[in-house]
Amino acid sequence: MEKYGKYFFFEDQEIRQIEKPKIAVIVAEGDISRDGDGIASEKLCKLWKKVREEDNIEAVVFRINSPGGSALASDEIWREVELTKAKKKVIVSMGDVAASGGFYIAAPAHRIFAENSTITGSIGVFGMIPYTGKMLENKLGITFDRVSTNKHGSLSLNRKLTKEELRLTQAEVDEIYDDFLSKVAKGRKMTKENVKKVARGRVWAGSDAIKIGLVDAKYCIIRWWKKILQTN
């Protein structure tokens, strides 16, 4: 593949200078988070900015193999892809899985390619707040007293959420989900209502994702590179 351009390896930020045509390949693999192992938004966003500012790069291939992760980190990466899209062609290549946050960061691309067996979609949001109060009291004999300056100031893992706190938490999840739907609709040129019909956390095989508009086409590696060069 070295004849195809300039490679960017996300893991170690290595950059190789290769002859024309100038195509950057960014590989993102693993769970999405703000830092740490896998796809760390703090590092990956810097890499996207670096690619965007290089005038001699004409197109970017974004290789994604991720089941998702942090909503915040996914949104940070989405923004960098969206900004880059305004200046260069952005093509997504999905690996075995590009679901939930993995699809979120793919959505802005001009074109999305996947294999028939790729697991994608999973357009949805969930949140979990563990409750450890009974375990700490029954197993370890630890109990808690609380003093707070406001009614939600004592929010912690060792007490259950009140009905109002559950409502507020659900409202936040709903807001993030609505934003997810809007960004998919924008990127895939679909109506929000049509996105809703294929969302709600459902996963799709790559072959089915093509039929419903979440993916543009399947590929074999040779045809895929030809399409990239034609799109550029």
C-alpha cells in the first residue's frame, strides 16, 4: 500500500513521507475514550488537526475498528472529522466493527465503505450509575451520613438516585441521543425520522447497512483503493 500516499499511524504518531498521490491513512482501533489505550480523543484530535493543516494532503482514509465508548470523546473526534471534511475528501473504511461511537466518528465522511460482515450501526446512548450502598453496608459494615449544600450535592455511588435525579439523568441521555441522530442525518444525508427508524441501538451487518443508507458500499481492497483515487 505504500504507493498510495502519506501514512499516519495513530498508535505512535509516526508519519511516513511517500510519493504522490498524497493520501493520509488514519487508523483508529479499540474503545473510544479521552485518554489511555485504544482510541484516545486527545491524541487522535491532534492528529486530525495535523492532517487538516497539511496542504499537500488531498484526501484522508479513516480506518475504524471500534465498538464505541465515551460519548464525549466520540463527539470530539466527530468535530475534527467534520472540520477536515470541509477541506479534504474523507473516506471511511470500516473493519470488523464500527458501531455506536465507532459509527458516530464515521458519520461525517464523504463516503463510507464496509465489508458484508462488518458490525455497524448501534445508534444509541446509555448510561450506568452503579449502586454500592447495600454491598458496603452488608458486607463491610460501612454506612454513610451526608451533609450537603443543595439537594443534589450528595449524589454518590453509595445511595440510590431520587426520582428527580433519575429524570435529570434520563434527560441528559435523551439529549445526547438526539444529537447523535442529528449528526448521522447530516452526515448520511438522511432525514432525522429515517435515521430514527434504523437507530435505537440496533446493530446491522455491513450488507444490511448499505440497504438502509448507513453505508455507501462494500469493497474488496483493490476496488476500494480505486474508488478512493477516483473520489479524490
